[in-house]
Amino acid sequence: MKPVLLLAFIVILGSCTTTRYYIVRHAEKADATTMTSDVPLSAAGQQRAQALRETLKNEGIRHIFSTNYKRTQGTAAPLAEYIGVGAQIYDPRDTSFISRLKSIKENTLVVGHSNTVDDIVNGLTGGAVLKDLRDEEYGDLFVVIRKGRKVRFEKKRFGN
């Protein structure tokens, strides 16, 4: 009888796990001096990336996802280096990415773009809680909190 009780306790405990998904748009990008769309962070963007690290360094992040752009990778890099987790590249057009995120039961950071952050947040919440961000909008920290089947959404700020 004891093994059955222990197994039931483990199942109940596991279903009470709270997972937080932190979703941000990349920090401020440098002015493009060439025709490339892959520009790095500006000085202000580098400061904001450091602020993101300070904001999330004690949040138990175990996974970091970034698109394959200098500005998203640069935004994720300070936290990734601090916690010793490499950023995994994702394609925002990959329709299975949201399912992949939902299968992760550990706190996760996702760095995206003004026109992809809303898709990630809405996919994780199952609702239309966010629209495309304005081009000049930086410093929003969107948090999707899952506990069992319950999902909450919070909007916070980081940096100046």
C-alpha cells in the first residue's frame, strides 16, 4: 500500500508545479547603416539586456530561446552567461514551437520580435491577450504562469 501512496503523492506534487514563461522583445537595436536586417543591439539595448539579466537572474530560468538574429541573441546573452544556459535557436514560423514550450515544465525565457511576441504569449495563454508591439516599444516583460491547467498572464517592465 505504501508504494501506491507514494506514487499518488508524486503525481499530485507534480501536477502542482508552477512554470513561468518569460517572453520579451529584443532590446533596442542599433541603427542599420547597411541594408541588413540583422543588426546588433545599440548601447541602450546592451544596457537593457543587462537589466533583463538583473531582473531574471534569480527566477530559476532553465531554458532560453532566441531567434537567429544578433539583437535577440544579444538580449538573451547576459542572462544565459550568468546562469550557464546556452540559448537555443527557434524559428518563430515553426508552428510546433508553442507545443514545445508547453511541454517544458521549467521556467523559460523566450526572446522574440515586435511581431512575434504576441503570437508566443497568445499561444501559451490560449487567448488573444496581446497584439503586435509598436516598433518603439521596449522593456516589456510578459509572464505566462502555468499551474496545472490554470494559466495567468502578467505584464511587467524591466530596464529604463
